[in-house]
Amino acid sequence: MIHVLGIDAGGTKTACQLADAQGNVVAEARSTGANLQAVGELQVEKVLHEVMEEALGDRDVIPAAICLGIAGVDRPDDAAVVRGIMKRIGYKARILVVNDALVALEAGAPGKPGVVIISGTGSISYGRNAQGVAARSGGWGYVLGDEGSGYWIGRAALRAVLRAEDRRGQATALTQLLLAHFGVDRPQGLIHAVYHSNLKPSAIGALAQRVHEAFAAGDEVAVGILRGAANELEASAMSVARRLDLIGHSFAFILAGGIFKAVPWLKDELSRRLPVLAPASMVRLLEVEPAAGAVRLALQEVTGQAIVPTYRLE
């Protein structure tokens, strides 16, 4: 019987699903994030090997195809590294390596035009139209971009606390929330907590939940941060929809990534805004594991029929 592996490798977590020929998930494995820029090649290989081995377990199964969705494969150098990793641990299966945003879109709008808005540790908007053309916005990494992501929100909160301490910014409830989060007594203690603890971007991203707490309590600074995040995600999504000529047609915006659950106001706000800007569109929260999209693509790849949209040259 044919089996495939579908893998979604994000900045915070990696999920691998083993599925049969009908797409039924037989086993699932999870591990830490496998973002090439954040953790490096060796760690990515370690995590991918672990989840694949765990999903297969002691079953007498050789996957016919493996689809890996991972950030960075739109960049030629990163793509070569990732393909090299998969070749080393690929069980001689057919290998399909795609952007992690494509597997999330495939999970939320299988085979259909649409735009996925991912906000987790990082952020990106990605879409495809009925002609098989793709476009993206964002996904530049936490140093250069990732606006509206967990990291972006968390960093904004830290900066707001320090600006308030300097009397350069408005007093905010975020001060006590962040001090308690890091277990320090004064804002000065955040220097050591942030700079000398080798914090991963995902740890900064986790502060988005504290921002949501302050927002729910009516804190003006937190309200400003989350409104800014909504503005950034809206702009990113609409940039993709416009470039793909989706405006005026029926399609779905798919919201994916942990921030939409950690900060539910963002889900509600984008669900309100986007159908106004794209009147025939709908907004849906991705309720299934993005790896399900990788499973679908892997099953298509078994017969060499997986369709990977091509970017429009502009």
C-alpha cells in the first residue's frame, strides 16, 4: 500500500504526518522549529530526521513521496541546502520541497485560488490564482521584516516598556506583565533577560499573549501595537490578492499560525476588514494541521502530478 509523508516546518514547531493513499493520517510526529535562518542546517536536518523516523515508527513502510513545506525555499541558496538535507534523509522517495506557505494554503483551500496569511513567530502572505500563478509578500525574517508576526508584536511590547521607563513613551500595563513574564523587578532587568539568555525569536514571539492581555484590559499602548499588526497583515494580504488579480472574484483568505489563536482579536479584525476590501472574498481560520496540505501535495507527487505555482515576473 502506498504511503506518503507530509511535513510542515515552521519557526516554532515542525509537524510530520504519515498518510495512506486515501490521505488518511496513520501517524503524526512533532518537534521543535526547523527554520534554516534561525537554527542552521545541522539542526534542521536533525529535526526533520527525528520527525520522519518517529512518524514511521516500527512500521514496515517506505514512503513513496515526501513533501516538505519550509520557509526559504524561494531563495535559490536556501533551496539547494534544503534539497541536500532531504536527499540525505529522503528514503529514496520522490521528494517535493515547497514554501511552507503553500502547504498551509493547500490545507485550507485545496487546489483552489486563495491567499494564506501566516502569522506565527514570523509572518508571510502567499497566494495563487486559477492560472497557477503565485505571489508573496513578507517572509523576510525577523531582522528585516515579519511585520505583524509574534516576534514583531513582542519586540514592539519590549520597546514600549523601555520607552515608558525613559519617559519617552506612554505608561503601559505591559511593563508589569513583561517584568513578571521574565521574572525581573525593573525594566533594566530586561537587558540581561533578552540579550544574555540566547533567547530564540519564538521566545520573543510568545510575548504576544501578554500584549493580548493588556489589550483586553484596555491598555492604549497594547491597542496601538495590535492595530499596527492588523494593518501590516492586511497590507501584506491585499498586496498578494491585487497582484494575482483576485479582487472581485470569489476566493478565501486563510488565516494560519499560532498568533491568530494567541491573539484572537487579530482573527476577528482581519475577518471584518478583508471582505470589505475584497468584496467577494471570505476569511477562514485554518483549523487543520498545515502538514495536511503537504500530505495532499505528496500524494500528487507520487504520480509526478503535483502542481507548484510559479511566481509572476513583475
